[in-house]
Amino acid sequence: MHDFAWTPWFAGGAIWLARTMMALTAASLVYLLLALAATWSYRLSRRGALAAPTGFAPAVSVLKPLKGDDPSLLEALSSHCTQEYAGEYEVLCGVSSLDDPAASTVRQIQAEFPQRSIRLIVCSERLGASGKVSNLIQMACAAKHDFLLINDGDIRVSRRYLERVMGEFARPQKHHGAVGMVTALYRGRAEGKLWSRVEALTIATDFQSGVLASRLIERGIHFGLGSTLAVRRDALDAAGGLESLADELADDYEMGARIDRAGYAILLAPEVVETGVPAYRWRGFWAHQLRWARTVRDSRRWGYVGLLFTHTLPLALAGVIASGASLWSVWLLALGLCLRLGLAMQVGVGVLGDRQVFRDLWLLPLRDLVAFALWVASFASNEIEWRGERFLLKNGRLSPL
């Protein structure tokens, strides 16, 4: 009698759970279709931008905040010194001390490209919790030009990078003010280890598709990506300047968001850059991804909660388990897998030109399951680890622990 009495309740709960999971899966399929539409929209706009360059080539100061001896640093800096750019440009490399191993790499680049204006800036002051922004503040004071272009030390670019990024500042805007920032998509270059490949796959098949979906839903880009932050000084000043970002973890996102709120337009350049992905072990991968997840969580709180609907494969798999492998749940899982693979190829290969996606596509289910676990874990704490230091993250601001 005891078992019989509990059976209706248990059965009702199981049916409710199965229906909930299948409803969430169906909603996530809508997101995949939306992301596919956003990808096609961007590809069309990029084709138009490449076909009709503006020819605008203002003088620009490229700011590279550096720390440590990154194996890809020499190649990345070299790519900035071989630009086919009609305007004047300088490359400023900032280090906190001349003892930093990056300083010797900069000297090597200076010797290799004597015709380029390449300056090594020692940023000895610590002006906030973010060492990177602290360096940028001091580098910007030394920069000669009214346009600044900021990107990370390991960013590798094509010969037409400056032409395509800076040209966007002259792109006419129908419903916005002057262009205040131009940012760019990026792909990861994996170092061959499993978790390095998984992170590169994350960049190509998840993060960038989210950026493109946001561009479609929000009718434009309203934030910055650290791969490229090209700004007008007047727009940066109107947004509070670099000094206001000294304690921000998501300084790239915040810089763009504040420039947008100041009334300037932000454009996505018709250019894709490349960043190096370290040869992670599991712990390093988890710590980096968790910091990334908590950064996004603190930057876009409700949007981050809505990322639940981007986890199609975990939701669909949960639906199959909860429903006892019902026909509908299996059908939704199969459809979700097809759309997920299609989106990965459209963004990873079609937009980013990342050929690693072909090789690592079989890792996509593993990546998606780990990503769901990271999304859940990101709500458990406000602590992050960044460049060997631990911080408390609160309302986007960093406090050393």
C-alpha cells in the first residue's frame, strides 16, 4: 500500500520533468535557428564591407599591454609590423618592468623592423586592481595619435588588419551617432593538447555565435571584444576614460558598453584575428573558463541566465533520460545535434575561417557538457583566479583577496 500510494506522485513528477526538459530543448532549438540567421546576416554585411572599403586611414597608436614570455608573442608582434596601411601608425608595447621577459621580445622586434615606430613603455605604477588597464592608462598618455587600437599581446593579425578596422570609422550610420569604437571577432589557435583544443572549439562554436546572435537581437554591437578595441579618444573620454576601468575585470566589455551609452556607434569589423590558446591541463582550463564565465555573468546578468537556452545538447540529453527515451525526446536530441553541428560549421569555418573545427568537431558533445557544468558552477562563488592572483568579483569590479 505504501509503494502504491507514492506511485501517482512519482509518475506525475517524472512526466512534469520530462515535459519541462523537452520544452527547454525546443526553446534552445529556436536559439540555434536565430544564431544561424544572425550568422548569415553578418556574412552578408561583411561581404558588403569588403566590397566597398571606405579608404579612411587615420593615424593610429596600437597599444599592446604585455606580461611574460608568451611563445606566440614574437609572431603576434611581427604581424602588426607588416601592415599594408596607407596611414601612419605606431606600436606601443607596455610592460610593468624591464625585467619582464616580454621586454626582450620587443627589443628583438625593434631590431627586426627599424622602419617602424615601435616603442617600449615601462608602466611602473599600479593604478588599480587590473594590471592590464593600469598599463593601458600609462601607454595612452605616451601615445601620439587621436585613434587608439588596443589588443592583447598574443593577437595575430592579417596584413590588412588596420585598413579594415580603421576604415569602419568612416562607415555612414543611419540611426546612430558617429562611430566611436570598432571591434572584431577572433578564433583560437590551439596548442595540440585536449583542453586547448576544447577551448579553441568553445571560441569558434559558442562564444562567437553568441556575439553574432546578440548583434541581431539587439540591432547592433553594444560592447567591446578584447581581441580588438579601436577607439576615438573623444569617445573614450566621453565614456569616462581608461581610468574608470582600472578595477573592472571585463574592461573590454565595459569600455564598449560605456561608449555605446555615451551615444557613439560600435561596429564589428569585417576582419577576424587570431589568439593563442595555451596548452592547458584540466585545472588551468577549468580556472580560465570559470573566470570567463563569471566575467560574462557579472557583465550581463539576465542575459547570462538566459544562456541556459544555448545549452542544447545537455538539455536534450536530460530530456531523453527524464522521458525514458521517448520518441519525441530522441527526435529533439537528433534535431538539436544537427542544428548544433550546422551552427558550428557556419560560424567556426564560414565566418572565422577556423580549419581546426573540422578536426575537432567530434569533441563538440564533450565541450557542450563541460560548458553546462561551468555555467552551473559559475553561480557558486564570486572568486576568480587571474594571472596567478586571486580576486573577489562584485558588480564587475575586482578586489584582491
